[in-house]
Amino acid sequence: MDRKSLVKLIAAVRDGSLGAEEALARLDKLATGELGFAKIDHRRTLRRGIPEVVFGEGKAPAQVEKIAAHMAERGGTVLVTRIGPDVGERLIRRLPAGTYDPVSRTFLLRPRGRTRPIPGLMVVSAGTADIPVAEEAAVAAEAFGLAVDRLYDVGVAGIHRLFEHLERLRRARVIVVVAGMEGALPSVIAGLVEAPVIGVPTAVGYGAALDGFTALFAMLTSCAGGLTVVNIGNGFGAACAAHAILAGHRGRR
Amino acid sequence: MDRKSLVKLIAAVRDGSLGAEEALARLDKLATGELGFAKIDHRRTLRRGIPEVVFGEGKAPAQVEKIAAHMAERGGTVLVTRIGPDVGERLIRRLPAGTYDPVSRTFLLRPRGRTRPIPGLMVVSAGTADIPVAEEAAVAAEAFGLAVDRLYDVGVAGIHRLFEHLERLRRARVIVVVAGMEGALPSVIAGLVEAPVIGVPTAVGYGAALDGFTALFAMLTSCAGGLTVVNIGNGFGAACAAHAILAGHRGRR
Amino acid sequence: MDRKSLVKLIAAVRDGSLGAEEALARLDKLATGELGFAKIDHRRTLRRGIPEVVFGEGKAPAQVEKIAAHMAERGGTVLVTRIGPDVGERLIRRLPAGTYDPVSRTFLLRPRGRTRPIPGLMVVSAGTADIPVAEEAAVAAEAFGLAVDRLYDVGVAGIHRLFEHLERLRRARVIVVVAGMEGALPSVIAGLVEAPVIGVPTAVGYGAALDGFTALFAMLTSCAGGLTVVNIGNGFGAACAAHAILAGHRGRR
Amino acid sequence: MDRKSLVKLIAAVRDGSLGAEEALARLDKLATGELGFAKIDHRRTLRRGIPEVVFGEGKAPAQVEKIAAHMAERGGTVLVTRIGPDVGERLIRRLPAGTYDPVSRTFLLRPRGRTRPIPGLMVVSAGTADIPVAEEAAVAAEAFGLAVDRLYDVGVAGIHRLFEHLERLRRARVIVVVAGMEGALPSVIAGLVEAPVIGVPTAVGYGAALDGFTALFAMLTSCAGGLTVVNIGNGFGAACAAHAILAGHRGRR
Amino acid sequence: MDRKSLVKLIAAVRDGSLGAEEALARLDKLATGELGFAKIDHRRTLRRGIPEVVFGEGKAPAQVEKIAAHMAERGGTVLVTRIGPDVGERLIRRLPAGTYDPVSRTFLLRPRGRTRPIPGLMVVSAGTADIPVAEEAAVAAEAFGLAVDRLYDVGVAGIHRLFEHLERLRRARVIVVVAGMEGALPSVIAGLVEAPVIGVPTAVGYGAALDGFTALFAMLTSCAGGLTVVNIGNGFGAACAAHAILAGHRGRR
Amino acid sequence: MDRKSLVKLIAAVRDGSLGAEEALARLDKLATGELGFAKIDHRRTLRRGIPEVVFGEGKAPAQVEKIAAHMAERGGTVLVTRIGPDVGERLIRRLPAGTYDPVSRTFLLRPRGRTRPIPGLMVVSAGTADIPVAEEAAVAAEAFGLAVDRLYDVGVAGIHRLFEHLERLRRARVIVVVAGMEGALPSVIAGLVEAPVIGVPTAVGYGAALDGFTALFAMLTSCAGGLTVVNIGNGFGAACAAHAILAGHRGRR
Amino acid sequence: MDRKSLVKLIAAVRDGSLGAEEALARLDKLATGELGFAKIDHRRTLRRGIPEVVFGEGKAPAQVEKIAAHMAERGGTVLVTRIGPDVGERLIRRLPAGTYDPVSRTFLLRPRGRTRPIPGLMVVSAGTADIPVAEEAAVAAEAFGLAVDRLYDVGVAGIHRLFEHLERLRRARVIVVVAGMEGALPSVIAGLVEAPVIGVPTAVGYGAALDGFTALFAMLTSCAGGLTVVNIGNGFGAACAAHAILAGHRGRR
Amino acid sequence: MDRKSLVKLIAAVRDGSLGAEEALARLDKLATGELGFAKIDHRRTLRRGIPEVVFGEGKAPAQVEKIAAHMAERGGTVLVTRIGPDVGERLIRRLPAGTYDPVSRTFLLRPRGRTRPIPGLMVVSAGTADIPVAEEAAVAAEAFGLAVDRLYDVGVAGIHRLFEHLERLRRARVIVVVAGMEGALPSVIAGLVEAPVIGVPTAVGYGAALDGFTALFAMLTSCAGGLTVVNIGNGFGAACAAHAILAGHRGRR
């Protein structure tokens, strides 16, 4: 029940066209949220400026295709994550204007005439094996309207590679840092810059890497300021958080 | 905002004593729950028939005393859990009508003229070391208006002791079973009765007992039907669940 | 050996129609439980009103078919859980009166002329990925003679969807709440209703979801009253517990 | 070696007052970072706008006092975290212009004539037991020059309490959400607002709460967008991240 | 109710000296096990030849004293485990014929005129820090009537010390091997002898020793034949198992 | 270097046919064990009376076949464990006198004219899903020359089934009890008998069953006397331990 | 920026051919490491004397081939680890001078005319199932220019096999010891020799072997001096460490 | 039995002064190691050049004093680790020539006239809280005759501090790197130098630091070459390993 409906309702009560009992029944619904929250939800979708996203993992190809096609009809951006090449090809056949990226395992269909992307996001990966997660973050961020500066393969075991790009790092307004194994890169970067850093642990490594938990815990226990963390391999979540920060920069001026 | 307020509001709009803008403002609050949910909360308190309870662990004695005294003034039952003898004595000095029980580590003050307790709850413990948790469940259940049949020290390593009480077990309508170490007693009992069984793991045992997690996992992985579980040592939670079930029996006839 | 049999036995001994040796042999069985416990078991099967169920996971298709056919011959309800479509089709070929449900992965054959289902159970799921477990609970509950009200995809990250159904939730007498990832929905619901809530964690999620353990622990550590928990993905166990509670309501009047 | 020194060095080489060998030696140091990085570090301290902070846990009282006094002499803000009342009193005796807060267990000494605080931070706690960590975040944020809007005790088991403050939540530009036990509050809030949300798990709860790991994992596995996480009980870290975000808003216009 | 009693009972019914109702009452008890199992229990106590033992950990000194005194009155062996020197002294004051051993933290009171101990048990410890657990096993075994050959401080990091005693090891009929840290000694010994080996992990070590779980898992994963394991620090349990084996040797000839 | 060789060596030194230096060189080898330990090993193989066993898991079929054929040539018993039907058939083609058992996944070839098996071992399983591990224990025990009394599907959730066989259980001299899920059966049985009980946890169950660790820990934390434990699924290890105990009974008379 | 460049730069400034501003710009880069660290990296590659290695696990065959071919063109040693036979054959077709070893799962191409290998490394394995990891260590070490003395299948459950080789063990200057299951062999060996011992845990074993973590923790908690550890299955890492030690021996004379 | 004894024995046999039987008896002992291994052990003590060390943790003060005094009488170096100031003072009263260091919590008594220390060891710590463990390593190394170059508080969150000391790091022949929390420093250093690096994780940090396991796992999963690891907080073990490496350098020339 949006504001306009409320205005109407009250008007109808005032002019007598709506009886007290009937008005009560309609308002009663508010207490259980049936209308009120639908409004909230609608506002939220607009607010975040984030397209609804299909998490493809565990969904049947036909199901993914159906949801994506439905979203495409509404005219907005369509982002499908965690899908293999076969599902990607299926989506391209259905929605030829979209593209499938085998590295990030995403399908993206963007409406034409987009606005200028919001600058300031840097996506960094420690190793080459971390690139798929980094690309999930980068592609999702682009789908959300952010410009992305990528810097890959600058892990701590050869730390000079990172320092060659120090100025680039310092120009960024938000840095997403993707790292597996010992997960130390976000700590190092957060110690060098003033922007907020979002760490994304990956499952890269074996044995003591604990499927990414070592990297996760290493990032959480870092004493570097300005560093927060998302779930293992959750490039998409990092992109959401980066968007929330950068949209806040612009939206509030 | 309860129904009466809504009726009034609508009447005021109808008779013109409340302007459209003002009415809108008041109703707008419903969308964000400010009034609506307060009502929900109030109804909930009455509904569960459970006194508000003070979880004493980690609270300063003075804080516990203050909350308990405040609750006592409203005239309802006062239950304080997880407090040592010193806090118990402090509460008795302040609220002499209450009693402190050193085994369950609870303080209970009940108003006079209570209604007849709801029968059907049995509280069982595997070992003597599990009794404090069992008593937390039993005392809380009594505070909630349930009658409690206690059966203690009937663990699986001497399983004949349990069978001597088979008929009692089968008469119960809900059974709370408290067990540490291998936590097998709830499985065995759930295999012998038709009533729902609520397992309460305890931290009794050492080494492989894993501070109660072995008992917890054993109860969860049991294939005996009708068995559900609460947190380690959560006698109070088991009492809440038992009350929800037994109150449902009576309240819905 | 029930009381009547014992009376007869003693009478037979008294009037000499049963020799001492023969009487001894019969009574001897009591000491090792051969008769006594068989009686217990028989009573139990009748008592719970739950059909014997075949847990299909890990069993060979031929084995599953054989057991199901044997159960069908006895004329009762046949429920087979955790089977894929191939085993489902095999069962339908053998027992054409049954149905296979690919979502819950169950086969169900119910005798005709069933009695009216017991009302009061609601099955709720947090996300769409939790539906298979929710359906296992719902189908099993229906097999046990319960009527099921389903409410799916009302997770906490878009909590307004839940509130639209508050009244339905409050009418339920037992609520089974299925949730993966952070597993917070059972807590929220248990805070809103007075009926007992049975939480079923699922393995939905990745990384920090810990194959369902995060949801499991979240449910166990909740401070919401009236909430108990079953094993990860154990929709069937939740249905058993719901039946034990609702059968108690009716059976004891 | 700052820019000015480099200009001087080059000038000295040009005018012949510095020999090639000597210049080489000085520049050689740059390759190993001796001078270059000192500059970097200095810039960083100014950049973050965050006072150097003393982590008091595990340090001897005398050591804490000495460091704090040394920092106070330099005239900046002094923040000491994780200290008990005895250390707090010791610091007040030494630095009477500072204050000790027993809830957040922090000592804070701020220079006079501070600039106007940066608005936009909200600090939310799920339960009363989470307040110490929430206050560590709030006090640290204030020490960093942020204004803090506090909202405490609005956990998911009585979720209506949260909704009464929905508009306040939506006005915030960054929200730090502190929660123990099932740790679901950050998910719920991130689903209701557009600002970035920083979850801070706490060790509140017992048994399945796993000393805060259940809350931590629940926050990480949430599917709510815009949510990132810091270490268990790390209110200070959340304040650093909030400052990095809000300083970015202002500093970049 | 043993066979003889049953014969008598039936005879009494036949000759009319026992009425049907009375006979029924007596037999009825069998169905719920009241007599049957009591008999079982009694037989068990005699059978194992193990005195009832008081597990002192977590019990109040007064409680321990009371139980021990009660057991002493019945004239059997009294063994109290896991008690400190203060409780030990308290027991000696009450039962001066007993002895307290500060290493194994046990109190033992044995009746005079004991039979000759059963030979064949060897108790081995890896390090000196493992001796308290080894002594708990040794003292308990002696209380059960076994003779104990002790061999301490022969861990794998200086494995030559073990080999000096190879013949003694090979003469043993059961070997209890107590080891913390890497817990490798039971594997090595089980590879050298033919007797059954019972491994007892201890919590000796830090960090990766995991409070004894590393030793426990190392013993369980050993490929040495004839090795079984008890809980961390459970010297008493090892003594029980050793007694079960050695009593079987003798009792069955 | 066996005794005979030593006698010869000394004789040769005495009669001068062996020079001092040469004798020294030979004896020096003893210090490093080259000869001495070979003797030990040989003695050990004879001693345990256990055929050498091929652990088939992870070995290539050709490798398994080669080892088994080599062992068969020496004329002893050949036991191959953890192999699938394809490897089993391969072995039967090569060694037609052997048999492959698909339940225990073992191949066994026994020489003719075996001696009478040692009686006294009972192998018990909790559920039908535990039978493969129970059969691994039983088949291995038979290969070691033990007679096996099997009792399957007597788990604690329907505990009356166990009691029907109480006398059989009490006649056993060693009981191997195989159980997954809550792993409570070994505790219950160890509380009912006087013989040593060897618990074998299995990975049966899901979620909280923790791939067998819940059963393992439950068995370890049991307070029933006489119970020791082997690794998850290690039926073979239980058979080794049972043999060590029963061979001790007989061999020492 | 190497020394020569610096000399030139300074000369250019001195003779006026380089302006102050330009010189400043070039030197400024040093602060961010762009030149300085490239030099460092180059020195490092030469220094370690270790060929760059391709970690094949998780890389596409085409990717592996491309990298290996590129490395081969530069004329150095090419080592590819963790690849199956299909990738191995692919590499041999491309680089016929190389060899693929199916046990260690490595491909190695070495330039002709190699220098004499550095002696002193021994690689020991506990069981035959540990050999693949031991061979990864051995092959990598050989690729690094070390001579390797192999000693396999000398685990602690038959410890006499180890002692037969005591002198060989004592002649080694570094010993890499590979062991799964209880992982005790490195402890035993480190107790017998004076050289540094590098333990490599493997995932050999099941259940309580915890995929190699039991072996890892056992090695870490050992009290034997001179023992350090690498990740589970990390034969390559052990070879790197062995090379670092032995190269140090030689390089520093 | 050393070589001289063997020569005597053989001589005695040759000249007839020792009978064959008697000689046999003496030699027989060799087979079980009684003499042979004593020799081995003796050689080992001399070989490692490491004084015997008293691990003070968990030992009674009187016990520690007694052992230390006994060792001092033999004239060698006495090192006691993990003792508090009270035990330290006790030792100083007894052995006034020794010193107690409260940071490393060690007592050290060194004989006069020591030889020149072996150079090449650097001990590095990430934070100030890691210094106690670093000092345990440094003090122990000095007790073993090594010279120690200390570099403290150069953690990765302010990584420029490390680079200021790059040349010192590169001069070292073995580097012990002590780090808690994310434990990344050993990776970074191993990527910068050619010497072997020994990582020592510490329990510094809270929550996700997991009492040092995060640092431990981070070090193990690092891809930096030449890095090996010891147990959490095991500064002493790192010193042993460093000594084994450096003694090898010198001893083998």
C-alpha cells in the first residue's frame, strides 16, 4: 500500500464512500504487512540499483533459462552467476544480446544506453587461480554500473609485484582483494591504502588451506584497518558491498 | 495500534475531526511497524503464558536484582536462571517470597493462587551429573505452569534401570531427556514411547565428549522418530518447547 | 505378553492344563524379552500411527523395490524417501497405485479410504533451494495422516515476505521451518507465534555455510522460545516430531 | 625521503656539492626502502585520519600507561581499547583530561577544538549482552571523528522492535550491526536498507554458539547484499572500516 | 528372578499355595523388568569383579566422602578417582585404612585377605608427563585384582629406550600404552608384540597436540594390528578393558 | 641373526677360523639392527597367527592381483580387503579356490585342512547399513581362525531386539559391536556383559553423524566398562584385536 | 633500476643532460618500487637456483603445455607437478626431451650438460601409499640439482625395517620424511639423527586420519629436535626447503 | 656396548677366557638392544651439540630445580624453558651463575669459556606480542651456541618496516620468523630471501585467530619456497631446527 493508496483511502473515508468497517479491514492488513511490506520491497529494488541476479549453482538449466528470459522481458540488466559453458550457450541462444564469460562463469545482458559507470573500484587477485572469483566480482560490479580497474597475480610470496602498482592502488576508492591459500594480500593492501578494502577468500590451495577457511580466518584476524570480509569465493557479494559504498558516495552528494 | 485505535482513527476521519494529512501520518507509521508491532508483541507475551525470564549468566548481581524486582512489581512469576548462591541470596533478601535452588541455579517467585498445573511432562536424566540441567528444565517448566514427573540416573550403560520405569515413561505426553557423554538416552526413549521427546545434551564428560557436542550430534543423528533437540545445557529451552506443546494440547480443545 | 495372557497362563497352571515345565519355558522367555519386547514393539507400531518407512539412500534399487512391495502387501501406507527418479519409476512399475515426487525424492503409496487428516501443521521454507527438504517433511507428514499448509521462500533477507503471512503462521499448531545458509528463519518465526517450532537446517549455501552446520548451530543457539531442531536435511524427522505432537493433541482428548 | 629531500639531493648533484658515489649511496637506500617507505608510512598515518590506538589486552598496565602518555604528548587523540577498570583508573590519574568507559572498556583522550563529526554511522546491537562490543565500535568511531546513532537490543527473536526504527536505519550511510548467538540481525538489516552493512559477530551465547563462530559464519553465508564482516568481537575493526567508507564520502567530493 | 525362583513360583501356583492374583503381580513385574533387570544388574556387579568406583571429578568433597564411606561399609574395595590432595586427606581421615596417591589422584581402600593378583598386565608411558594417567590405569588395575608391570618414559623420540625392554614387553598378556603429543608409542609397541594393546591418549602437549586429540587420532589411524583405544586421559577405562581381557583368560579355563 | 648363527659365530671365533676384525664387523651390524630385527620380524609373523593382508583400497587391480598371487604361492591364507566386485572377479580368475564376498568387499583364499576355529567371538551390528563393516570384521576374523557368531540389526532405537539375544551376548568371550549414527550400541552392550567389547564406528548417517566421528566420539566417551574402540569403518582392525585377545586365551594355557 | 642505471642517472644530472624535474620523476618511481623491485625479483630467481615450476593441478592441459613450452624456450629446467598421464603425454609430444613420471605425477625436462648434483638429501617414506608424495619431493629435488637417496616403506608399525638403515640415515645432511596415518616416522627419525628433518604429512589413511591432518599435527607436536613440517602432500615444498638448506651448505664456503 | 667392549669380548672369546655360553648371553642382549642402543643414545647427545633442556611447563618448581641442579653438576649448559618469575628466582637462588629472562620465560646457565658462536641466524617477529616466542627461540639458539640477529615488529600490515631491513634479511643463513594472527610474514620473507625460513606461529590474536591455528595453516599453505613450520609457540623447536641446519654447514666442511 503506497502513499497514493493511503491518500485515496482516507479521502474515501472522509467523503463517506468507504464505510468504517471496510476501511478497517483494509487497514488491518497493514498490521500483518500484506501491503506495507510490498511497498518496502519495491522501494528496495529501486534503491540498491542492483539488478536481480540469478544464482545458477544447483538450478536446472531450463529453470535458469526461464528466469533469465523473464527478467530480460522487463528490460533490466540480467546477471546469471555460477553457470557452466553449456548453460551459458543455452542462455545466448535464447538471449543473443547477452554474453557468457567462461572465466567468471557468468552471463550478462545489459540494456542499451547505459549511464556512465561509477569509477573507483579496483579488483585485485593474489594468484592466477584466484582470477575466476575476482572476475565474478568484476563482472557483477560492471553489471551494477561500476567501472573496474583489474590488478591480478600480485600475491605476497613475490610482494615486489604489488609495489609496482602502489599508486594505482592508492587512487582506488574501494578495493576488492581476492586471495586463497594464506590470504595475506588484503592485510598488506589495507596497510598501504586509505580506502575500504573488501577481502574475498578463495578455496585455492590444498591441505592446510582448508578449502578457503585459512584465507578467511587470516583476513578476519588481520590487524590492518579498513578491512572487511565476505564468504569464501563470494565475488558477487564483494561486488554488492562495493556498490553499496560507491553508490553512497555519489547518491548522497 | 490495536483495533480500538483504528476504529477511533477512522471515526475521527469520518467525522472530520482528523485531517487527511494527519491521518496519513498516523497510518504511515503502520508501514514501518512502529505501532502495529508493539501490539503484536503484547499479544505474544500473553499468548505464550511464559513469564519473562532473566538469564543471569554474565549479568552483574545488581543488574539481576534490579530486573527481578521490577518484574516482581508487575505481579507475575519471576524466574531467574544461571545464578550462583550469592546472587540467589541477594534475590531472597530483596524478594523474600521467592526461593533459590542451588542445583538448578535458579530463583523462582510465583504469585499466589496459581491455577492447577498442566500435567504430562516428564524430565529424565541419564546420569547424576546431568541433574543440574534437568532441574533447570524442571524448575522452568514448573514456573510455566506445568507439572513435572522426574526420573533421574537411568543412563544407557545400565539400561535395566530405565526399563523399570517403562510405564511411567509411556504415560508422559512430552519427555525432556537430559544426557551428556554419548547422549544415547533420548534415542532409546524415543524408540519406546509415542510422545514427542526433547533431547537436551549436556557438557558432562571429557575428551571425546567435546563439551557436549558429541551428545548433541548423537541426538541429532538418531533414527528414533519424534526426537528433537535443543542447545547444550539448555534446560530452559527444553521447558519452553515442552510448554508450547502441552499448552497447545489444552488451549486448542 | 499382555496381562490377559498372563492371567490365562496362571489359570492354566492352576487347573493343571499346563505343565510346570511348559509354563516355565513360556515364562523364561520373559527374562530375555523374547515375548515381552515383541509386544512392546507391536504396540509401538500401532501407537505412533506412522507407517514403516524405507530410507532409500545407499540401498540398491532392487532392495528398495523388494522392501516396498513387501510392505504394500500388508496393506498399509508405503513411504520411500531419498530416492532418485530411476528408483521412483521402478517403484511405480511395481506398485502403480503409488506416486513418485521428484522434488521431495519420495515414493508414496496410500491405501484407499483414508481417515480425515489431522490439521495444524505448517511447513515453511526460507529459500527455493530449501524446498526439497521442506517437501520431504510435507510428503512424509501427509503420509502420516497430517494436513500440511505450505509457505515457501520467505527468508530473512527479504523479511517482509514473511510478514504478509503472519496470520496463517499464527493459526498453525506446529510449524516446521526449513532453512539453510544463516538458518535464521526459525528464530524469527518462533519469536512471532505461540506454537512449537521445529527447525530443519539444510546444506544450502557454500563456504561458511559449512554444509548446513552453520544453520544447525544458528537454530540451536537461538534465544527464541519453543524452538527445537532436527538433523541437517532431516525433513522426515521433522514430520515424525510434528506427528508426535499433533497426534498427542487429538489422541488424548 | 620526501619530495623536498629528493629535490635537494638532485640540486646538490647538479651544483657539484654532492659526489656521484655519495649520491648513489643515498639513492641505493631507496631500493631497499629504507627512506621511501618511511615516507609512505608517514603519509598513511595522516591519510587515514585515525589516531594510533593502543590494544590493551595482554599488555601490562605500566606498559599501557607509558604508551598512552607518550601518545598524549604528541597532542593527538589517544584511544586505548580492551582495558579493565583498574587500568582505566590508572590512565585517568596520569591523563586526567581523558575518560574511561567501563562498558566498552576503552579510555579516550581527545584534543580540544575538534572539527565537526562526520555523520551517517549507525551502530546496532541485537541483544543487551552485545552492547560492550557495540560500544567499542561506537567509542572508537567517535574517536575517529564520526557521529554515532546507537540502536540497541533489537534482535531477531522479537523482530518487531527492529521495525519500529526502520526509518532511522534507512537514513544511515553505514550501519555496524553487532550480534551474537545466531547472528541473523545483519542479514535482516542488509535486506531492508541500501547502505553498506558491517556485521560484527560476538561470543554471546553458549554451546552451539561456538564462542561467536556460529554468528560469524551466519553473517558470512547470508545472501543479503551489501554485508561484509569483521572478526568476532572486533568492534574497533568495524569502526575503522566505517571510517574508511565515510571519510571516502567526504574526502573525495 | 532366576530360574529357581520361577520354578518355585510355578510350583506354588500349582499346589495352590499362591493365589492367581499374587502370582500375576509377581510376574507382572517381569514385563517392566523390575525384578528381571535387578537380577541382571546384580549378576553384572559380581561378574566383572570390578569394585564400584567413584568418579570424583566435579563432585563436592562431602558427596565423595559420603559415597566412599557407604561403599566401605559394604566391605568391598573402594576406589575413588580424579580427586585432589584435599579430598584425599578428607577420605583418609574418614577411612584410615585407605591410601591416597597424589600422582594418580586416586584413593584406594582394599579389604584384607585379598586373593593373588592376576598377572600379565603391563602399563607403559611415553613421557614423564603421561605418568599420572598411566598411574590411574595402574592403580585401578591393582584395585581390580591385577598385577601391574610398569615401564615409563620410553617415547618414540628416543626409541632405543623402548628396545631395552623388548623382552618384558613380549612377556605381557595385555599392554596399556599411555602417550600424549604425537601418540605414536602404541603403534610401535603393537608392531613388536602379539598381546592386545590398549592405547590411552593424553592431553600432554600444546598447540597441534589439540588437547590429546592428535594422540587419539594417531592411535586410531595406526595400521598396527591388535591396537584399540580409549578416551583421552581415561586410564581407568583402560584398566577396565584390561581386566575384562585378563579375567576372561582365567575365568574360562 | 638367530641364536644358531650366534653360536656358530662364537665357535668360529673360538677355533680361530674367524678373525677378530671380521667378527667385529659382523657383530657391529647388530647395533644397527640389520640382522637382529629381521629375526624379530620373522618371529612376529609366526606369532600373531594372522595372515598377511592386502589392503586393496587405492591399489591398482593389477597390483592387488600380483600381491595376492605371490602370497598364495607361499601356501598361506590370503585375505584381500576393500575391493570392488571387478577386482574380486579378477582375483577369482587367478585364484579359483578363493571366494569374493560383495558385502564385506573381501577376497579370501584359505588353505585346506585348517585347524578347528577358536570360539568366543560375536560380531554385532546396530543397523543393516552397518553390515558391510561388520562383515569385514567377521570375514577377517574367520580368516584368522576364529569362529564368528553374528547378530545384526539390533540398534538402540528399537532396543527390545537386542534383549531377545541377551544370553547369546553373555556367552561371548569378545564382542565386536559395529554402529554408525549415534553409536550407542557398544555402550549398551558393554553395560550388559562381562566380556571385552570392541566398538567399531561407521560412517552411516548424514549431517550431524559427521562421517562416523559422532559414533566414534560417542563410543569413546561412554562410561561403560570394558569398551575400547578402533577407527571408523575399521572392521579389519577389530578382528585383529579380537584375535589378539582370543589367541591369548588359548595360547597361554 | 639496477646500479648501472643509477650511475647513469646521476652522471646525466651532473653533466646537465637531465633536468631536475625529469630526474625527480624517475627517482620518484623508486618510492613505489616500480624499478627497484623488478631488480630484486630478478636477483631472487638467480639466487634460489630453483627452476620456475608449473603447478599443474587445476590448470587446463592446453594452459600447462603453453607455459611449459615457453619455459623450455628459455633453455632452463622445466618441472611440471601434479599432472595426470594424459597431460604428461601431451607434454612429451611437445617437448620430447622431457620425461613424465606417473608415480610422482611430474614432467621434467632438464638441459644437457648439468653440473654435478649436490649430495646429502635422503627421502624416506613410511608406507608404499606415501611413495607418490615422496617421489614428488625426490623428482623436484633432482630438478633443483640435488642427489637423492631414497628409502621407502619403513613405517613405525614394523620399526625394525627402519633400523636396518640407520647408518644411511645418519650419513644424510637433510632428510625428508613422508608419512600418512599416525605420521610418527619423522619423530622417530629426528630422534636418531643429527641432520635437519623435514616432515611431509600425507592424506594416506581414512576416518581418524583426517585427510592428513592427524599426521600433520602429530609431526608438529613431536618433541624430537630438528624437525620442521610442510603442508599435507607438499613433496615439492619439502624439496624447496631441502635445497635451501643444502645450497646454503655449499654456497657459503 | 661400544666398539671397545666388542673388541674385548671377541678377544676374550678368542683367548678362551670367555665361554661360548657366556659370550652368547652377552651378545643376545644386542638383539634386544639393551646395550647397542645405549651407545646410540650417547652418540646422539654429543652429536646434536644441544644441551638437554628442561621443559618447565606443568612441572612442580621443586622438580624443575632438582633437574636443573643435577644438570648443572655435570658441567654443561642448563636451559629451562616455560617457567614463571617465581621458578626463575628459585633457580637463581640455587644456581646463582645463571640468569632468568622474564620475556622468554627461560633460565639459562652457561659454562665459562664458551667457543665462538656460529653466525647466520636471524630471528624475526611480526608484532610486539610475538616477542616472547621469538625470545624463546633466540635464547635457546644462543644456549645452543648460535649468534642471533633479532628483528622485531615488522608485520605485514605495515610492510614498509620490513623492507628497511632487506639487506640484513638477505645476509642471514637461516631465518626464524615468528608471527600470530594471519601469520603472513614468513611467506613474505621466504619470497625475498634464499636462506631456509622456519615459521613459528603464535597464539596472538582472538576469534578467527583460532589460538594460533590460523597462523599455522597460513604458513603451511604458503606457496613461498624454502619455508617450513613448527608447532604454535614452539620457539624452542625452531631453535633446534636452526641449529641442525647451521651445525650442518660448519660440521661438514
